[in-house]
Amino acid sequence: MRKHSVMVGSRVLYYAAQLSHAKRFAQARRAEGMDAYVVPDQTPRPVRKVRMNPLTGQPYNRPGTGRRTP
């Protein structure tokens, strides 16, 4: 899970999993007169494993298959 930080100076005020939530929180603190800023989480996103359908042995959500073009 991501961990974006809202900080004032060197003190962490808030951790958020979504960057947009951290930005909104920092914006609200700035409206209150605090000098808050967002530090985005720099860790790389984990690679998602392909989910296999146990009945067919095929991966779920294969792009371009099973759809007909009109």
C-alpha cells in the first residue's frame, strides 16, 4: 500500500494511501495557515501477478479476446 505523507517542517501530520487525499489534506491545512506540503511515496509499485481462471486455465481479462467489433 502506498504511504504519501503530509508534512509541516520535518513533522508528519498525515499519511494517505491515495495521493489525491494527501493533496486535499495539505490544501486544507494551508487554508488554516499552516505551511503543509505533500511528500509522495517514491517506492516502486508492486508488480501484479496474472490471475488465472481455474476452470479454463486462461488468464482473466485478456485484452482483445471475447469481444466482437460491430
